[in-house]
Amino acid sequence: MLYLKDRRIAASNKDTSCTSQSTKRRLLQNHLGAEVPDLVTIHPPAPVHNKGSGRRIKSATEIAIENSKKTLRLCRKCNQRMTHDSRNCDKFAGGAN
């Protein structure tokens, strides 16, 4: 704790306006204990779409609960009670009837 206070006092006493860029970089490297890379590979995040009312992302369990509440339809192509009907039956999706 004392070390940090001494560092702050020493930093506040120095005139940083006349120090060169290389001196600042060296001081930063000594303070952090690691080298600062020459090329920065970190980019800012993609822009956020914050206008309008956003939708909450539902979990898989919530989606399964909602799908289980749907009434089952009788598909006339495959003759099964499923969540689809003859217009979007997967069994005959390839052929044009």
C-alpha cells in the first residue's frame, strides 16, 4: 500500500508534459511488468442496436414448454398428429404435388 502511495506522489511531482513518448512507454512497462505491444490487435465491439423495443432471448426450456402447449394437427399427407399440416409436411417436401 505504501508503495502505491509513494508512486502516486512521485508521479504527481513529475512534469509529464515534457516527457517523451518512449519514456512514457518505458515507465508504463516498468509499472505493469509487461511489454506494451507495437501493434494493437484489439478492436472496438460491433455497434449496438439500442433503439426500439428489444426482444428477450428465450431459453431452450421455455421454447419447449411453448411448443408443448400447441395443439397437434392431423397431417393428411403422413396421417400423423404433429405440429405441421399438409402444406409443410417434411415427408413430401422434395416432391411438387
